[in-house]
Amino acid sequence: MLLEYVQAALRHAKYRIFDEDGSYYGEIPECTGVWANAATLEECREELREVLEGWVVLSIHKNLPLPVIDGIELAVKDVA
């Protein structure tokens, strides 16, 4: 489920090129604070994936809500 969530979120990524230095910026609007900046588009995509994965793991660890993306919901459920 985690892999499907990450892949779905990455499909929502938006990229642009900075005119000043030609570097690439990427973000996932649904995932607040998830962004990357790199010299090439491929490096930016890879960095964005790594940032997203860390953001998801930290959110789960802290029991913070994650946005539902393409119908995929990740949530920590109480086991009683």
C-alpha cells in the first residue's frame, strides 16, 4: 500500500525550471512541504521521491494525517 501511495503522489508532482540557474524544482501540492530542487529533471524526481518517502514515514510515526491521494488512504489504526 505504501508503494502505491508514493507512486500516486508522484503522479501529482509539478515541475518547473528556474530561469536564473536552469535548475529544476518539483513539488507535490497535496503534500505540504514536500519539494525538491536539483540540477537535472531526473535528479529532481529522485530527490522528490526520497523527500516524499521520508515525509510519509515521519507522518505515520507521529500519527499525523496524510492526504488521500487517488483514493488511497494511509492511516495508523488502533489495534485493540
